[in-house]
Amino acid sequence: MAGRPRSEIGAYRLLRLVSAGAEASVYEAQDTRLNRRVALKLRPLPADTAERAEQLAEAKALAKLSHPLIPQVYDVLELPDALALVLEFVHGRNLDSLLEATEVGPGMTVHMGLDLCSALAAAHAAGVVHGDLKAGNILVTRDGHLKLLDFGLAHRRQAAGSALSVSPEQLRGERPDSRADLFALGCLLYRLLDGAYPFALGGGDWQAQRLRLEPPLPGGETADWPAELSALVMALLSKQPADRPASALVVRQRLLGLSRELPAGDAAALARLASRVEEQQRARQLAGYGPSPTAGGHGQSLAGRVGLALAVATVAVTGGLFYAGLMNTPTRNVQIEAVYLSGNPGMSADRLQALLGQAVSSSADLQLVDEGGVIALSLHVNCASEVCSSQLVGRAGATETADTRAMLVGDSELAWQRRLRQGLAQLSQALDDTL
């Protein structure tokens, strides 16, 4: 019934909304049969019969994956208008938040690259393409390894994946394959080495620039790591898929060779680094400089950039505003244009607009205005029997970007507040370079 939060899906009791990610939501849940915590990822299913069957087939293929660096799929449930994946609940820290707080160095870059290549190789061997590989979809576990989240159902994202790491062929509208994942891996390794992604969302036709321009070498000509590491990253960033390394296993072999030449980067060192960053954040919070760092399972997010996480369980997104404040990000005027409802999410358009206004006002680098906003926002909510697809659209000048996330009909105001803060942070990041 609309207006009342649903508490169970099948044998799984919903405990809390963890992340309203790109086109899906993730809930912490309790498996009442086996008495264990799980992550339940819910995404709307299309009405088209063929597309629906394809998504179900892909979900079942994903369930066959078994790899220590990929969360295990325990169950797949088909609801009248949604697909629910029941996944391993993973404790860890979101890599995006870690990179916002510290540098990792070349040795640690190679260690993380080895983990990622192992996970990608297993997925590709099973015919599963990720399609949106980025730091926000990676957890650093308590033992210092990585968990690669948000596998499967990737081809529908096309260029709607992370714009900072989407491949040229995805921008051309082609269906991504394993070589698109390798391009995204190159973008991530570049960021680990250089501190920034190789392709920024600047003004003008950034998509045409992505197809045409070559980034500089990571770290420049005088980088303090073997030239072969930079060469490998640049090969992964080749415009043509055929010019990239042949597979994730080939990349892993090259990284293994480099690991013998670089200062040690291993799981124990990565675990210590993540723990140290968390302690520093807690110290800042106790000193009154910002909100508490997030804690708990499935990662931590400082900027709400987790997007869709297969097993992400991060709650606080306001930490990203904390770092924006530390970096003196200029304040942007934001104007809310409208909220459009189709179906009944359990609250009115006026209430959703008020919650969106609160999300803007709580941001350290955004200011709500009645007119003349640099960023114009609109919220589009389309609800079926159990699931609402919510699209937050941001426009700055000639640039428009959207953040689409799934919610349950009857989700609480607190759940919607989290969803809107996360989406707002994602839009703010995407639009930042255009302002």
C-alpha cells in the first residue's frame, strides 16, 4: 500500500536503506531463513518482455560468479515490477572516499590493480561485463583487499556510466565488452597515480574531446615510478579497443612484473592506510571540523559517489560536503524548477520539493535561491506497484546531467533525504567543471 514502507521482500526483512544508487537501491536486510545479514539490491524491471527476460538471464549469470573479490549473489527474486538481487553483506570502506583523503603511491596502485584484474578476469571468463568500473564501485575490505561491486546489467548504462571513465566506444553508443572495462581500469589506475582522472568534464563538447584528445602521462615526464607502469596505463586508455591489452589476465601479468620493482604495496599496508584515514577523520569530527566519518558494512562514502553498489552499505553522505568545505569550494546558487510525480510514492510533490530544498540547503557548497540559479534542478518520480524510479536532473548552462535511482513505494522521508543528498552530490561533481 502506498504510504506504508514495505518491511519484507520474500524471506528477507528490510532493515534500512543503505544506498539509493544509479537506477537501483540497496537495503540492508535479514535473511529470516538462514539468520544472516544480506544486502538486497532492488532495480525496476522494464515492461518490454524481451528486455525483462534478458535482465533476468544476466542476473542468473551473475549469480554463477564465484570469486573472493566479488560479492556473492545468494538469491534472485522477480517481483511484479522489479528485480531483487540478494548479495553477500561486505564490511569495508569505499575507495572513492579514501582517495579523497590521501594518496596511495605507485606500489599500492599496483597492489590494487592486481586485485581488480583478478576480479575482472573471473567476470569476463563468465561472460559478465562490468561497464561502470570506478572508485565509487570498489570497497577496501578490513583485510586490505578490494571488493568490486555493481557487476552485471552493464550494457544498458552505455555512456550513462561514470562519465569520467566511460570508454570511447560507449560514447559512440556501442555495447561495451571486456575491453571497455580495461579502458575504465586505465582511468582508475591513472587516478591512483596522478590524483585525478585522465579525462575531465570540462566545458564545450567533452564527449568529442574524449574521442579525440590524448591525456598527458600520469605523473608527467618525471614520475617517480617505472616508465613501464605509465606505458601500461596509456595502453589501457587507447581509443581503439583493439589497441588495448588483450585481457585482464595480460594486464595482471604486467603488473606482477612491476610489483618486483616498486616499494611494497600489500593488503596489510592498505588496511593500515584505510584505518589511519578513518582515525584522522574521527579526530577532525571530534574537533568540530565536520561530520562523523561513516561506519559499518559495504563501504563509506564522503561524497555520495558510490553510485550503485552491489553490496554497498554506506549511510552518511554528508562527509563529501565536509571535504568540499576543507577545499573552499565556491558556493553555487541552485534553483529548484519542479517536481513531477507519476503514481504515488507515498508523499506529495510539495513534500518531495521541500526535502530537495533541505538537501540543497544542507550542502556546504550549494545555496538555494528562488530564481537565477547557476544550477537548475528538477525531480521526476515515476511509481509502479512497488518501485519508484526517481530521476534528479541538473542543468548548468548548456550542460545537463541526470542521476537516476530506484526507491520502494512508501519509503520513509529519511530514505528520500539520503537519496536526494546522494544524487545532489553526484550531480554537483558532474557539473562542477562546467561552472
